[in-house]
Amino acid sequence: MPIATAVGAIVNGKRRLEGMTPALRTLFLDTGKIAANALKTKIRSEDDAAFKPSRAHRTRGADGLSSFP
């Protein structure tokens, strides 16, 4: 049994997806898209909040790369 670490992932095998009725497959995929978009928005918002303090102290050098004072 394969095991993977993921944050908010829905993992489903191709065989199981193909075994669903067309209506159930559409519902499953559409719901997955909605959940994935909501999760992406939440994670990016939390990342921005977490990294905002460190970004405030960062400057751009003459070479255009980020550096810390």
C-alpha cells in the first residue's frame, strides 16, 4: 500500500475513478476542484501572513537578488 505525505490532498486511483458512474465522477471531480481552490487560497493566505515579517526586513541588492541587512 503506497503511503504519501500531503497537505489536504485527495488521492484516488484511476481504476476507482473510472469505475464511478459518469454523474458521480463529475460530482467527485467538481467537488475536488472547489476544495482544492479553497485550500490553495487558505494556504497562500497563511503563508503570506507567516512570511510578511521576514519580507519587511528584506532588501534588494544591486544584482536584484534578495538579501537581509
